[in-house]
Amino acid sequence: MIQLRSYPRFFKSLKILQLLLSFVIFIIEMIQIEIYCAYISENNLPIPKSSFFLKQDFYNGEVKIWYYIVIIVTLIGIGYYLSRFHKYWGMGPNIIIDL
């Protein structure tokens, strides 16, 4: 019988890894926006910088806005969970898997 409650370090390590990967994805996305805006500025293109977030024939930028919202909410949720990890880990539900 395996008790999931007996591995708090492993679970916390996975949550920290999830937080770090989410943060890296967020940074990469911000770099993508910065490079897009720099490319438009350097080449004096007559395209508004906000076109990154608009629906186009080959690219649906509107989805990006929701994608960023999901990343930010994920970072906030995981950060809050990790800050209260010991409190939440001691609470239920207590799940037992019989193998």
C-alpha cells in the first residue's frame, strides 16, 4: 500500500519544477514580444506594434492574450500553494492507493 502523503519532498520538488518552468516560459514569451517590437522599429515597418495581439490570416494573436493570462494565473497559484505548502500538506484529503 502506497501513501501519497509519505512523499512531501518529492511532491514539493515537482511543484517547484513546475513553477520554474512556468517562469521560464513567461520570460521566453516576454522576449518574443520584445524582439517583435524591436524588429518593427529597426526596419521602420508601417505595422503597429499592437498587431502582435490581433487576428491575422496566418496568426491568431488574440489567443496570445489568454495564453499570458493562463501563465500569470499559474505562476500566482503555484507560488501561493508553495508558500502554504506545509499547511496544505497536513490537511486532507488523505488518498491511499492499494497496489
